[in-house]
Amino acid sequence: MEQNQVSLKKEVLAGITSFFTIAYIIVVNPLILADAGMPYEGVVLATILTSVVGCLIMGLYAKAPIVLTPGMGVNAFFTYTIVQGMNLSWQEALAAVVMSGIFFLIVASTPLKDILSKSIPQSLKLSITVGIGLFLTFIGLQKGGIIEASSATFVKLGHLDRPDAILTVIGLSVTLALFLKNVKGSFLIGIALTTLVGFFMGHTQEVKGLSDGFSFKPFGELLFAFDFSGITELSFWIATFSLTMIITFENMGLLYGLLPDQEKFPKAFQANAASSIVSGLFGTSPTISTVESASGIQEGGRTGITSITVAVLFFFSMFAAPFIAYIPDGAIAPILIIIGGLMVQQIQHIPFADFTEMFPSFLIIALIPLTYSIVDGLAFGFIAYPLVKWMSGQKKQVTTPMYVIAFLFFMNFILHTIV
């Protein structure tokens, strides 16, 4: 099928690539939510089924090649801030997820989304893409053992003689060679070849907590388990407000940075919101447009067929999760590193000659990876933009919605310090 330069084969291949790049979420998300007291195997199924529904909504409604899964970062916020920090039960936290998803859907389905979209300067939109690119590269370098944590300098060069680092270097070399030669499916082939090399090196992932048998019973403990009994408590509304800010602006930033066709933004944004509500109903933290979607887009994914393909693969992963978990990080890391480099190319379009445009953009670019949070990086840049314009006597260049966004980000920081 060839229609408007869209190939079914290319779209399916893009979906397969995106899936294998994000498949780690099946194992990692339950590990984080288990710290909130949620049943691990139940969250495995909740993660998979939420991703299936989210990708189907994105593919069928928005027709965009974006993958929706429970987001890294927001799952940690759910567990360590809302449950452990604010002392909400995980059931009450799920209620906050549902409520924040409803607020997000209201924004995404009304003129508010257009007001927000048009009020954000182009320089900030470009910087979001660049910041996410650096974030992807940072994650890839970590996954591959090229860099590691340091108590003295926070981050340092990893031990390059370790199997994970060696495998990453091999995988990066193989995948780069395929990519530069314009081999179709270069990322997917790179993952497969690197996994094969890892197998012969004896370097595979350790699968934790996945039972040999398959049962929907653990999922029953999470389905519709949300609890609104704490709705009169201030902590519940602070959690809801914070989640709404995170999922609204993180998804907005990601869609700006990822969508090949920005005309699909309105429906893709609405698909994000609907999927966030499903997350709370199914028993997991909110879904996010994943940065790993970039791998499928780079492979040529342009339509909802890519997302639908990912949904199908997530469905069948219920029966193959233990095997998918054996794909080593060294096979995924090279893909993230290369895609990060491709996204950083957008930096050339930021007007660096104008300091009032450059500095807020610089803060976003620097702080997305350094805070390990897309929404926190956005917050610093969005707060700085009107401040810098005011200081330079260019306050007329700042729209009223931009002031409102900056104020909301500022209040989010204040609320975090109170709780």
C-alpha cells in the first residue's frame, strides 16, 4: 500500500521498532509502583493494557505515530511524592490520576489548548525538542553503562571494560553503520543484532517478579480500585493539581518535539488526555507520549498504523513479557543516543543572537536532562521567559496566557515545598 508517501510496510516496521525501544516499561513501571504498595504482577498487566488502549486511541482517533505508555518520571512522582510523601494511599493516588486526567481532557477539548499552543514562543518549542534530545541521549548513556552516578561529581564516565558498556559500544557501531547506509529498519535490525551479540557474550537482563503462569487475577485488585474518600483533603488537591500540570505540559512539550505533522496536535493531545483517565481506571500512573516514539518516527512512522502496531505488540506481550525483558539495555541504548543526536539538530533554528529568546531556551535545554524531568525543565524556561522580557523592556512580546502558564509553574514549585 502506497498512499501519500505512506507505506504500510514502513509504518508496521516503525511500530515494531518503537515497541522494542519502549518494551522495558513492562518491567520497570511495576518495579516503581510496587514501592507504593501496589501488587507487582497486577501492575504488569495494568501497564500493558493501559498501553494497548492508549496506543489504540492515539492510532485510531489522532492517527499519529505516537506511543502512549505509563510515563517514566511521573510514575516516580506517583510513588515517592504522592503516596510516600503526601501520605495518600495508592487507591487515593489513582483517584488523583483520574481527576487530573479529566482536567487534562477539559483543557485538550476546549479552546484552552489552542490558546496555550499559540501563546508559546517558537524558540521555546524548539528548545523543548533539543532538551528532550539531550534527555534521550543522557538516558541512553546511562542504560548503556557509558556514564554512571558519582557521589563527588554526580555523574562520571562509566567502566568501559564492563560487558554492558562494551555491548553498547558494539551496538552503537553496528546501528550507526546501518543508519548511515540508509538501511531500512536500521534501528530494529540494530536491536536484534546487538541482542544476539549480548546473548553470545552471556550478557542478558535479569527478569524480576514475572511469574511463569499467566493470570488476570492480579489485575482485578487494581481495576477501578481508585478511592475518592480523601477528596476533601488539601493533599489530594495538591496531588491532583501537580499531576495535571505535569501531564498537560509534558505531553504538550513532547508532542511539539515529536509529531512529524503538527496539524495532528489537537487530536493527539486529546488522545493523551483520554489515555490518562484510562490509566487511573486500570490502576497505574498516567500515560505520557513517550520519547521513544522518536525511534519509530525516525524509521518512517507517520500515521496511526505505527501506534496500532505497537498496541498489538503490547497485547501479545502479556504472554511474552519474560522474554522481552531479556533484551539488554545495551541493545536499546544506541537507539536512544542516535535519536537524541538527531533531535538536538533543531538547536540551529533557535535565535541565539537575541538573549531574551536564547536564555529561557537555554534553561529548558539544560534543565530537562539535568533535573531528569521534562516538566521541571519546561517550568524554569517558561518562568524565565516573561521575566527576561520584562527586564529588557520587551514585555509587550509576552502574551497573557504565557504569564498565566509561568504563574502556574511557579505555584507548582511553591506547593511542592509546602507538602
